[in-house]
Amino acid sequence: MSASIDTVAMKLKVLVLDHGLGIPSTLPRKGVLEKILSYLKISTLRGFSDDGRMIDAAVTLGRSAVKMPHRGHGLKRDIQFAIRSFDGMARLRIHSNRGRYVFARDFAGTESKSTASLNNSLDGTFVEWTFELQQLELNLT
């Protein structure tokens, strides 16, 4: 985990790298279509990836492999909520295995999200949380 403040670009960044199995690999698949796509991915279509969509499911639905009611909600409840509540530009970017998910909010409050499938796997999860600051007050005492 790392965090930095760029006083020239006025950005706060928080970075987390987890060399685990990755969100798409551990996320339980719901419904027939997701299960079929998962089977096809494993058995026949080399290069097929729905990892970006599975990251979206983890963030949007709060889905988790751990069947505990207090787990699997941090991306939506904490990080995405902080971006929505921030008065400025903010972005959440997640790369996990062969998927990418980006959720952003601009200064006008307009939200956007996108998913993508990547050619190469990260083999884990990288989370980048960025806030563009309008002003910066540092109290170093």
C-alpha cells in the first residue's frame, strides 16, 4: 500500500497491490450466463476474458467470495461512496487479472464507469484511488 500527495498537480493517490488470486478468480458467479461464460473461458476460448465485468459486479453489487455479511462491501460502501461524496474530481481504477474497471466523478458531479478486458494478466489486484484537490492544506506539526 502506498499513498502520495502531488502538491504541483494537486492530486492525492492511494495505491494498493495484492498479489492474491484476483477479484475475478475468487468472485462467485451468479446466474446461468456468468457460469457458462466462466466455463467457456476455462475450457475453449483462449484469450476470452470477462474479468472487467466481474470487477464491476464486485464493486456494484458488493459481491464477495467470503460468505460473511460484513465482507465484500468495501469497494462500494467505502471507496465508491468517498468518490461520490467528494466535491471535485475523483477516480477509482482497478486492474485485476485480465480486467480493468474505472469509476470516475468529474467536478460537475457526472459519474462514469467503464470495464475492459486486457490481453495480459496482472495476476492479482491493483487498486488506484485518485482525488484531484482544489486546495491543499498541510499541517505538519
